[in-house]
Amino acid sequence: MLFSFDTKICLSTLKMQQVVFIIVYCVCFLTACQITISGGKFNSDVCKGYGELESKVDILTAKVDRSLQMLKTINELVKDNKPNNGVIKNVALKKRIQQSSWYAKTRSWGNYICCATEYANDGNATTFSHTNYENSPYLWVDLGHVYDIKRIEIINRSDHAGSRLHDVDITVGPTLNELSLCVHYKGPGKTKEHLVFHCNKQMRGRYVKVTIKGKEYLQLSEVMVFAPEISEYLKNVDIIVGSTLKEMSLCAHYKGPAKLKEHLIFHCNRQMSGRYVKVTIKAKQYLHLSEVMVFATEISE
């Protein structure tokens, strides 16, 4: 760590020449610290305050050493508490779903359990959804909440005609009118094929839509969307700090909702000091927390 500052400390009485000393203060973990002073000529009679400056530098050195030691201690405390992305699960399972059309308006076709929309996310890979033969057939699922999408998996129809799955756009967005491309699949697919897709960039959304870009049937055994599970309880949280429970100010607000097992880190909106830290949900709700940790610099009494 390197601290450098220019200190104007002397002026000559005749020529008013300005002498600037550059004090370079080095704080190192592995090597000894040193102070190097360089600059122009100076009058020792005029610059009698150097001894006081040296004393102040010694005090600063001691304070920095204490701060470094505290940082090392904090690092040891938090190194095993890395942020957790939460429990990853299929958040599309049995959620609200819709397709562009419903082939034959039937729930069975001969020996097949077909062709209702909800067969595409019922958790059973032996059933499948089925649209009519049409332009740009699609199927979308409403996840119920906005999620951080980790991956999308599709299981193709399990009996035959797997090659019908081709030229597919998978889109994600907060509403059906605000969808962006997650990934494109050229295909063609294979019967019973289990396809795994990762979006081209990190995406968040409530809706996931599968569309064939052409005239075709769309028939899917299963559409699965994997994302960190969300806690319904930890949201709209105020974190406040104060010297007493009656003198508290807002440190940070968390809109949420949180993910299960998520490790959240907050920094106050400004420098704050206090004895009490309070976590409050701004609604009628359960508050359940695994751990509350407050990291700070101890103030000398």
C-alpha cells in the first residue's frame, strides 16, 4: 500500500523560494517500512517543525498497522462465507403455461399422452405438448417471479418425429412484451433428446418462451428452467443503525426478494457509527435469518 502527499512546509525569507518535500510512506506486508524525503535545499533554522512532522508520521504508521491487522482479522472471518447463489431448482415445474395452439384439443392420441399444454412442464417426460402445424408455433411459461436464469433444459418428444424441433429461439423477459433472445438452437433435434441451454449472457426474467422460426409442429415433453429458488419472506427490508434504539438512521434498504441460502452483503449509504443494528421487514411477515454479521472498526473509549 502506498501513500504519497506533497507538503509545503518552508519559505525562504529573501527570495521567497518554495521548497516542496515529498514524503513517500510505504506500508508493506513482507518488507520493512521506510520514509524517504527528497527535495530542494532548506534552512534548518526555518524548518524547525520537521521533528513534529516525523512524530505525526510515526503516529500514522501505528494507526495504519492497526488497521491492516484488523483487515486481516476480518478477512479470516469472512473467507468461508462467500456469497451463495442459493438453491438451484426447476422453477418452471407446473407453473402457468400456454402454447400457440392445441393439436386436436385432446389429452391423448392413440397410445400417447398428448397434446395438452401443461404436459410440457408436468415433470413427466413420457407426456408431451403438441401444437398444430402452423407458422411460428410457440410455448411460454410464467415462472411467477423474476428469476436469475442459470440454464434452460428441453426434453424432445420421446416416441418419434424428434427432427421437428429446429430453428428454435428461446427468449426470456419480465413480461411477454419484453422478451430478449437467450439462445438460438438450429437443430434438428433427435427423438428423446435432452437439450441443455445456457443464455448468451446473464439474464433475468419471469417468462420463458420457446418459438420455432418457421412453419412446423412444436411438441415438447418437458421445458425446465433452472434458477436460484426465491424466499417469499425476506424482502422490503430496512437496515438501521444508531447509538440507541431510539436514535436510529437508515443504513440500507433491500427490496428483495432474497434467494434461499443467499449471503447478502450491504454497505451503508454513508459513513455511520452506532451501537445497535436493527433489521426490519416493512410489512406483516415472518423474519427468519441464519446469521447477521456486522463488520466495523472498533472505536477507542
